[in-house]
Amino acid sequence: MSDKTTIGVGMVGHAFMGRVHSQAWRSVGAFFDLPLAPRMAVLAGRSKERAAAAAARLGWADVETDWRELVARDDVQIVDICTPGDSHAEIAVAALRAGKHVICEKPLANTVAEAEAMVAAAEAAPGKSMVAFNYRRVPAVALARRYVEEGRLGEIRHVRAQYLQDWIVDPEFPLVWRLMRDRAGSGALGDIGAHIVDAAQFVTGQDVVGVSALTETFVKERPLAAGSEGLAARGSAARGEVTVDDAALFIGRMSGGALASFEATRFATGRKNAMRIEVNGSLGSLAFDFESMNELWFCAGGGGFERILVTEPDHPYAGAWWPPGHGLGYEHTFTHEIRDFLEAVATGAAPSPSFADGLRVQRVLDAVERSAADGSRYTTVEER
């Protein structure tokens, strides 16, 4: 990679998402023939001490304690946003206006208005921008999209998507930022529901156009967090109100006429990271579960489902890694999205999913919340 043009990367945030993004930036050049050589120039965090420790551990060359200083640096051409949702819009808009390329964690923003501002900034900026829906880059999910595009499923009739976790089933788990509306925007709906909305739209090539929804907060008060690391936390004696949903359940209609159902919950006891999608068509069906992420189940015609081990060289992304039958893991999805983003930056292509795609998901989440607040009334997803 020494003969390739180097591009400087600055990352804001170094918790859970910062760790996996760092892994992707470190590994992408070792497995993919890239048009650009990323340099991990600087990491930004509010605490100098914690940011410096994270930079040393994760492979970043320098540290800033103000993201504005990171954006202003001449050695940064790409800004990677790995912060909670309440800061996405401010950082992304500033970085785009400064001429930087931007990759931003999902959901794109906490509100439709914030997402619209980000899209407007992206459309006016010279830099490229992408929202990081990493599950699109699971080889089996990308293969599912290929099958739909090739017409193997025929007319799409049903889509059912679930994201099931038991992360906060313990009522004494602390009140971390993901359970605070002012930080996270919403709960299971935005955190994991956004993934299945995007996956359904990506695989089918259709948009969700209307929903009827229910949401629920099962545990309404929790111990205040005394400290947290990734998805783990310790509580204090004081308690506070949970201001987001614990679960969201909604049915909907896709733009091509298919009927859809979605379930996002962090209270499915025994389920750790079951991101699932099944699509039924007039000619066939497919099914995927992230807890068996190297497998895609496919049914052609009236026969039963057959298991496809998605590790062959001609499967999406898989050929860059290991011999057939040697599976990939969660972290590889982020390496794939970084690879695709760098390709777009180098060639001038439009990255996917774009900020506009992220806004489309945000509008679905907004329709879900409006429907749930209005007695589950069928609510059209607004397009402006």
C-alpha cells in the first residue's frame, strides 16, 4: 500500500462503535486491494486520558478532545462519527461544510429534522457521505439482495423482519445513554429497529410506505449509571426514568405492494443478537438469521428450504478472506463497509447507503412513533 495515495481518517468517539470501526480501518488494507491507503490520523474523545489510552490501544496516531479541532485538521480527509445520536447532525454538517468525507453511525440522527439537515449538507458538499448500516455488508444479506435482483423470488409478497436481544431484560441494569431519549432519540426502535427497516428495504429494493405500530417500555425506572464500557455498565443507588421504548412492533406495506412485519425488542430473553429477515415471493423465499450469519436459507418453487453456506469466493465479500467453509464474524461487516466507502471516495461514485437512505429510515421510525402514539392508526411514511 506504500505506493497508493494516503487518506487521513479522524474518528469521533471510541466506545463500542469506535472499537469496531477502528478494527475495520486497521484491517481493510490487509484484505482488500484498495485505491486509497487509509491513515488513522486522530481520535477525538472528551477525556484526554481516556482518548489517549484508546488511541494507543486501537491504533490512532494522535488525539483531540474537541471534535471541531479534529474536523479542522489538514491531515484529516475522512471524518468517522461513532458518537451517540444527539451529536451526529452537528458533527456531520460541520465536517461536510469543511470539505471532508463523512461516514456516520446509524441511525443517521435522532429526528427527521436533523436527518434532513444532514442530507441537505451532503447534497451541497464536495465530499462523499455514507450512513453505516453494517448488516448490508453481511455476505449472506448481500447475497439475498442479489437473489431478489436476479428475480429468483419473483413477485415479493411478504417481508418479516425481527431484531431480538435480551440486553436489558434485567430490571436492575443501569440507565445508560441508550435508554435516554435526549441522547438516543428512541430505544429499541432506533437502535436495532433501524437495522431491520434498512435491511428490508435493501434486500427487497422496496421502501416501507406506511405502518401501524405498538411500542412499550417494560421497565420504566432504573439505577443511574455510575460508569459504562461498551454495552456493560454498573449502577448507583439513585434511580432515573427510562424515556425510550423497550420494544417496537409494527406491520407495514412496501412500495411494491408486499406486506411486512417488524419486531425490535431488547427483552427477548435468550436472544443475543437475532437480526432476522425472511422474504416470500411468488417463485421462492429466503431467510437469514445473524446468529448464524454465514448461512442463507433459500427455497425455489414448492420445495423446502436449502441451506447455503455463504463462504464461497464468488459470494459477496467472502473471496477476500478465508478458504470456503471458514466463516466470518461481526467485525468483518464493518471492514466491508469501510472498503466500499473508500472505493466510492476514490472513484467519485455515490456511497450506499447514502444519507438520503438514512433519512428514509428515519422517516419510517418517525411514522412508527406517530402511529403508536395515535392508537396504532395506519400512518403514511412522509416523503418530502
